[in-house]
Amino acid sequence: MRIKYLQQMHDANVNDVKEVTDFEANILIKTGVAKKFGKQSSPDGTLDKTEENTEE
């Protein structure tokens, strides 16, 4: 899962986007350290764009 960091971490700066395992992503999202980034699949099978990647 792609995530965008909201806080400084030992391996990432604020606003860094990284691909991590779903397990790691869920922990970081629940603790408020990161949020989902990019296209995510919604339960009905359509794509939901949670955030535009304008930095790349």
C-alpha cells in the first residue's frame, strides 16, 4: 500500500510517499503517522482517488 507520511520518522520525512506492506500501513495510519496515498480500491470495486500526486 502506498502511504504519505504526516510526521517525521526514522526512515522517512514529512510528505514522503512510500510503498509499505498493508500491515505496516495500517499501523502507521491508525497511529496518525501516515495516510493512504494514490488510487485505492473502494468496496464496490471502483477506484477512489484519495490524493493527487502532483510532486512527481
